[in-house]
Amino acid sequence: MSKAAQASAEAGKPAFEEAVKQLESILEAMESDDLPLEQLLQRFEEGTRLYRQCQERLAEAEVQVQRLEQGLGGELSVRPAEAPEGDDDTETV
């Protein structure tokens, strides 16, 4: 378990992936139209809380990536993955 996931678990917050799963479950339940208004409001409140937690975790991850890039002297580059041999389905743009 990563330090961030461990810290989240210790703080009573689910890990990012678990929070996303919970959020998806809440959305499905709300879209089903089978919930009374009170439960809809409770689910909305819980979903909002989970959404904020996910946004915070993504912001933390972005800061981590920026720090790693700085540690590499800004020499981080991205290149496309090579297609497997015999794969002629490549597109030209």
C-alpha cells in the first residue's frame, strides 16, 4: 500500500480507487429512480464528499509528479509506445 493510500485509510478515508467505486455505486443508485427523496439527498451528500476526496487525491498526485519531474531536472519526456510487429492498423494523422 502506498504512503498516500495508507494515510487515507488511517484518516478514515477510502483509497482513491475505492472512493471511485463507491462514487460509481452511488451514481447508479441515484439514477435508478427507486430511492425516496431523503435517501437521494443522503447519497448526493456522500457522493459530493467522495468527489472532493478524489479531487484532493488527484491534486496531491499531480504535485508528486511535478516534484519527480523537478528531481529529474525537467528531463522527463513522453514517447509513443511502439506497435507490435505485424500490426498494420496504425493511423497517420
